[in-house]
Amino acid sequence: EMLLRNQCICPCGNQSGGKEYQVSQQRLNWFEAASYCNAIGMSLVTIKDEDESRRLYEKTGTTLRSSEYWIGANLLTTSYHLQWELSGEITLYEPWANGEPQKGKGHCVYIKPLYAVYNTWYMDNCLKERNFICQY
């Protein structure tokens, strides 16, 4: 059933050491999306530099059916540094869209991969439902 709802981008069992992605066609809030990814042995996607952003776009560009996807970046435990999921690892690469992040708008980050060559980041309320991307 999971395979019918979600599309695995790369073959399972990564031999090359690169990331594997699964684009979910379910719409969940950020917390539910993180929990879902963890339940299947994955995590919400991390995009640590421009190369990773480009690779994610190349691997998922034709698969994405929605315009907005939750990623792992958030401000849930600190108000001054984005971190990845709940690991506490600080994000150093933050390709914000013009006018973002908007203070007071939310604490979780999503991307709009269909509207940019590379994935552009936006901040919003973590309880809003969106599609999401898992990785392992």
C-alpha cells in the first residue's frame, strides 16, 4: 500500500553512498511527516549545500506532483538557527526565497521545487499539511 501512495525515486539499497529519496503524495503536517519518514527507516530530507539541492532536484524533478514539500529544516528548538529535523545539527546552507524567512509565520521549512531550478526555501506553520520528501 505504501508503494502505491508514494514513489521511490531510486532503487532500494544505495550502493554508491549517495542519498535515496522517497517523495510522498500524502499530505501531512511537519510532525506527522517526520514521524512517517522515521517509521519507514528514513528522515525528512536534508539539503546541506547547493550540490545536494541540485541532486535532489535532478532526481525528483519529474516525479514531483505538488508544488510544496516539507523538508527537515526547522526552528523548533531554537529561534535563531535552523536545524535539521530534531537532531540539533545546524543548517549552514539556507537558499531562502525573496522575503523569507518571514518572522512569526512558522517554524518549519518547505520547498517549491517546481518553481526554481534549485529548491527554494519557505517558512510556514508546522501544522499545515503538505507533501514531503523522505531520505536515507
